[in-house]
Amino acid sequence: MVSARIRTLLLFFFASVSIILPVESRGAATAPAHDQFKVAVYITVGVVEKMKDPAWLQQSWEQLNSQVHVDKVYIETYRSGLIADGALLETVKAFFVAHGVEVAGGIAYAAGGDNVGREGPLHQVSEAEPGQFVSFSYTDPVHRAYVKNVAEVTARHFDEIMLDDFFFNNTKWDSDVAAKGDQTWTQFRLKLMDEVSRDLILGPAKAVNPKVKVVIKFPNWYEHFQANGYDLDQEPKIFPAIYTGTETRDPENNDQHLQQYESYEIIRYFDNIAPGHNGGGWVDTYGTRYLDRYAEQLWDTMLAKTPQILLFQYGDLLLPARMGDRKAWEGLDTTFKAAELAQWSSNGGAIGAPSNAAAAGYALSKVNAVTGKLGKPMGIASYKPYQSTGEDFLQNYLGMIGIPVEMTPTFPDDARTVLLTEQAKFDHEIVAKIKSHLEKGGTVIVTSGLLKAIQDKGFEKIAEITNTGNVLNIQKYWGGSGAGAGADLGNTKEILVPEISFMTNDAWPVVRGTANGRGAPLLVQDHFSHGTLYVLTIPENANDLYSLPQSVLTSMRQYLLRGFPVQIDAPSQVSLFAYDNQSFVTESFLDAPAKVKVTVLGSFTRLRNVATGEVVEATPEEAAPQFPWMRPRPIGPHSQFQIEVAPHSFAAFVEEGSKE
């Protein structure tokens, strides 16, 4: 007879063997790998707890890895009061290492709803409304000790640790108020979280494990980081690496003003903040009305040429893929197709019906096929100083109307064209920098929001253009400058815009509207020294940029992108991604097909679709307008092409051939 103790030990032994047995030896399928980037999956501590069951761990991994190839996992040790057992962490680590998967740790410093280190509940936390995130109080000794302990525990098990995007401070306890003193909350929290980073996270972690690398993941709400202690200036210098939250979810059903283009643009901004140290983008499955929106976030992250995509999170990836409300484009030749997803999953030997993991694997296979042919991303340089706010997320709105933008935390002296939004007012030397750039022959674009902030702070010595503070209601649009009525650019619903005042024949409104017959400049052009100045009027509601007629948007692009290697004539919500090797991508976020005219500098005779190999031949240029002042001067040798982009789809092209 075998004793109960012996039977228990034998069962544990065989379960352990099952846990570490490689999937391949068990005949399970593995989804196709991606060769242009790595794919990682984040495992929350709640899911780690489920992995106590070796059968569930084996079955779930076989299912997930058959639908999306995983190169790396981040195993979370702490979230909202739950901390994983050390023995379990080692078991889960061993499982993934045995399956050839790289492992790292994760921490979500969320304090909401837990009883961290105290007797009884934290009443300040429990009073938060559902869905409101609550941080630790980093002025409270008990909380500080707990945070330090979590860092130490995690460092004992992992040589790399990712901090999920709860590493901020939003408590206003008595201890916080006392420590803040006369500082603003922004000033106080920036200093506090820099100190916490060094003294409670990095220092203790390295004391336990000198090899440990701690990565700070910054979330998607970058405009307001500083108010909660996220320090984009110092923390990328404190931590050896950063990571980027690129989840933009649904652009309408949220209160954050996150536009789809941000999944691309935030990567570019953070790459410029920490060159070579931005590890990748992070996308979750939440807040979308149709599955294509999930795919779009993945595509746009990878079109920014980042080395890794992180899928949040393991448990959600196992859920069935739900196509959502996509009747308007169902059956069209879109980049993401429901039938093709099912076939792709089946052909790859996926286990079970298509899940969110399959949707990710399929979507990533689409962008993996093109990213290797794309060069370094490029766009109009837009200066956003550290810890600045104003005209929130405007660069992403501009990206949504076909103006490629490359955000940078320092003034881009070497750029031909510089875009300055209201954020630039945080640089007290901005007027001098504008003047210097114009004197060197550059182009400066100033938005109506920035104009209002600096028009009486020295800018008037460059141009006597002002934001009057009045608001005009426009419905009709015109293009061109000089004698005559101008080119009719169409009508729209009523849109409210700030009134821009200029001196006649000193500056010129090259795109304008009319409000019950009153002129309303939308793009004012002026010249200073060797350079060109533009003032771009932003509607009172930035979303009204999408309501402007295509002809208005195209006229604006012709001025603002003058000299840029590629432009598009397209409706709003069609984006352009440009690269330095004569390649580009157009992506439509519309529900219907979009006809797009592409103009490229140079004597190229054809475009080649990177994914399909299809060739698009150049088309004859349209006849010049009757009055030459109705559009900008010719931009030099160029070619034009007509393409169509399917709804919620992207198309990548390389420019080929020569007319000579």
C-alpha cells in the first residue's frame, strides 16, 4: 500500500513534470512567429494565482500560444493588495522558461480598495467611486514600507521588472497636504515620485538583486502626467528603460480625448524623449465597439517602428474574439477580415475558436508583413516641452487629418518646419526661438491657442496677428489669397472658431471661412526675415477639425507640408505615416472606402503595395487653376497617384521608377 503522503508527493511530481514539459513535445500547435518585432504578454497577479492549477496553466498556454506566438511574458507579483507567493512565482517562471519564453516581472502599484499594512480599511481609499484609481500615499510611512517590500520581493525573483501604469500619486491625505506645503500639487508630486523611484523602488530592488533592470511604463494620458507625478523629464533618466501605453480604445466613448493616431504618435514622442531606451508599446482589449479598433491600435503601435508589442493581459487574451458592430464595412476588402481571421487561426492549427489572442496574432501578421520595408518614421517636428499642457492632444487630431507629426521634448532647431501648439508657452524663451528659426529660413506654424498665450509677450514684434478672444460661427470656406473672391472650398455645419485679427497686406489669410458673411481666417501666412510664419486656427471643439471639407484640409496640407516628401488629398480621419526611405502608409479610420490622391516629391512613376506587390501608376497632374494664387507655389518635381483605402484599413507603399 502507498501511503497518502507518498501519493501526494507523486501527484505533485507528475504535475510538476506536466508544467515544465515543452508544448512542442506534447504536440500542441504554435502560432507563426513575427520576424520584425517581438510579442510579449502581461500576466496579472490574479491570473498568476490561477496558475496554481498545473492543468489550467498547461491548457491555457497551449491555447494562447497556438493563436499568437509569444516571445516573452511579464509575471506580475503585486496588484491592489494581492501579492503572489514566492514558490508559485518560481513555478510559473520555470514553466515559461522550459517553453523557451523569456520571463520578466511586473508590478501594478495600485492601492485602491486594499488594506495595505493597516488594521481596518483605508477610509480615504474606500470612498473612491468605482473605476477611480487610487494610488499609494507616498508620504505615509506604512505605505512607503509596503511599496519598498513589493520591490524587494519582485527583485528576488526577476532580473527585469515592469512597472504597470499605476506608478503615480493622486492621494491628498493629511500627510500629503502637510508635506506639500506651499507647492502646487504638480511641483510636489514630481519631486515626490522622483524620490520614490530612487529610494523605494530602484535602490531596494538593486540591493536585493544587483542585476535587476526596472522599466517604467508610461500610460496614454501624457498631457497630464505631471499633475500626478509622472516625470517625463527625469524618470527616463532615473530608470534604465521606459515603455509606452498605446491603448487608445474608442475615441468617442471616453473622457480622455484620445484619438486613434496617438497609438503611433506617443511612441514617436517617447522615442525622442529616451532614444534607444523605449522598449515598446502596450495595448489592451478594452473599450472598443468593434474588433478592428483593437487591430488598429496594434498596427499603429508597430508602424511607429517599436521593437516589441505587449498584449495586456493573459486572461483577456483567452476570451472569445467578438467582432462587434461592423456592419457598415462587413464583407469589404478590409485589412482585418472576420472570415480570414477564422481561416488564419484554423490553418495555423489554433486550439479552440478564435480568441482575442488569435485576433492579435492575425492583426500583427498583417503589419509584420510591411514594417520591414519601412524606414525611419518622419513628420513635422512639434515641440512639446516637458510638463506642458495646452490644446490637449492636438498633435493627434492633426495626425487624424493627414498631417504627419513627430513630437519632441526639445526645440527642433534642425527641422525645416516646426509646429507649435499652446504647450510651447511653457518655454519662456519660445518667442526668441520662433524669431531665430524664422531668421534661419525655417517655417514656423503657431496655433491659435499658442498665439493667444504669447501675442503680448514679444510675439507682436514678429507679427501683428492676434487672437481677439471673440468666437465666430463659420459655415462657408474659401482658399487662396490676393484679388478676387478666392476658390470655393465648400460648406459644412456650423463650427465655432476663435477670431484671428491680422493687418491687411502685411499678412494673408490663405485659407478662410465666413461667418454670416464675416471673414474668419483659418490659416494666416506671414513672412519674417528669411522664413515663413503660419497661424493655424483650431476650432473651439478640436473634433470639428473632422467636419472641415476635404478641400479645406487639402489646402491646409499644401501649405503646412510644403517641401515634405509626401502629401495626401483625403477626407478627415485618414492618416499618413511617412518614412525616410521613400515609403509611406495611409490608414483610414472611416466606416466607408476613402479615395486618396497621393503627391510625392521626385520623379517617381509608380507605387508598389508592400503587402500585395500591386503597382499603382502615376496619373497626369490636374490643370493649374485659373488664378495661380489659389494654391501654394509648385513644390518642384513631383508625381501624383490615385489609391483607395478600405474602411479601418491600412496600405503601405514604396515609391519606384523615374520619369527620366
